Amino acid sequence: MKFLIGLIIGFLLIPVGAFFYFKLGMAPVSTSSAPMPFEGWAANTALHARQDREYPRTVPIPVTPDNLLAGAKVYKEHCAFCHGFEGQDQNMAAKGMFPKPPHLLRGKGVTDDPAGETYWKVENGIRLSGMPGFKGALSNQQMWQVSILLANAHSLPPEVEKVARGQE
Ligand code: HEC
């Protein structure tokens, strides 16, 4: 009997604790606060589980200089504001976000992700982060063009690199 009561109280403590954690304003709400316990884990696990189920496995456009160049133009116009240009600091707005937009053209960026995975993120966005979903705003072709640009960011033709660096 005692065990049962203990068990019930134990189970109640978690939701009650969580309720007061939020209700009493203990949960972090500003972008400069540290993440909540398990916040990163929960967000990443949920995102990966969902996108792994859904992202397209085949890329419907070829990796040609023309498509890469079109992708670089999309990047420059719609993504660089947050993700920045290689060789330049990100702007104030990007620096003040939580989570911060990663540099996509610096280091390995997302070159180790399949283009389809990036496409999924561009199309759907990432909820509760600043990453917008571009479905309906960009054409499917444009979303693929910027996705292959990012997948090949380490080996871009010079004329594409210039645009992606914001130099043209
Ligand atoms: C308003 C700001 C903003 C704009 C504009 C934006 N993003 Fe993002 N993006 C973010 C943020 C913030 C994250 C980080 C989300 C996270 O960590 O969960 C992100 C994440 C991503 C990721 C995942 C990176 C990784 O390491 O897995 C990709 C890919 C991406 N963005 C691509 C793009 C592309 C392509 C565009 C333009 C079409 C774009 N983003 C426009 C804010 C933005």
C-alpha cells in the first residue's frame, strides 16, 4: 500500500514540478538564457526522427554550374541574412537568436548532409527556432538549387563561390 502511494506521488511530482517550473517563470525564455534541461536533446531527437522519415532520397535536379549559381542567388537573397556570408561576421539579428543560425558556408557546413535533408529543412522550416519554412515562398526548384549549393559548398565553381560569398 505504502509502495503504491509512493509510486502515485512519485508520478504526480513530475507533472506538478513541470507545471510550476513553467508557471513560476523558472523556465528560460530569453534568447540569451541557457537551454532548459533536455531541451537540445528533445528538439534534435524530434527533428531527426521526423525528417529521417520524410526527406526525399533522390535529388530531382542535376548538380550543374547553372543550378549552383541559381542556388547561390537564392542563398544571397533569402538565407544569408541569418546564416551569413563566408568570411564575414553574422549580423546582430542572427547573433541574438536562440538557437543561433549556423554558418552554412563555413567549415563543413551541411556538406555532410544529403541534399534531400537540407531540402526538407528549407521546405518545412524548424519549429520554435528562427528557421523559416520556404514552402510556397520559393519554388521547389529554387529550394533544390539552394540545397545542392549547400551540399557542395566545399567545391563550388569560382563564379558561384563569388555570389555565395556576397561579393557579386
Ligand atoms: C530568419 C533567420 C533565418 C533565415 C532567413 C534562414 N534560416 Fe536557416 N536556420 C535558422 C536558424 C535559427 C537555424 C537553427 C535551427 C536549429 O538549430 O534548430 C537554421 C537552420 C538551418 C539549417 C540546418 C543546419 C544544420 O546544421 O542542420 C539549414 C540547412 C538551413 N537553416 C538552411 C537555410 C536556407 C537554405 C535558407 C534560405 C533559403 C535559410 N536557412 C534561411 C535561421 C534562418
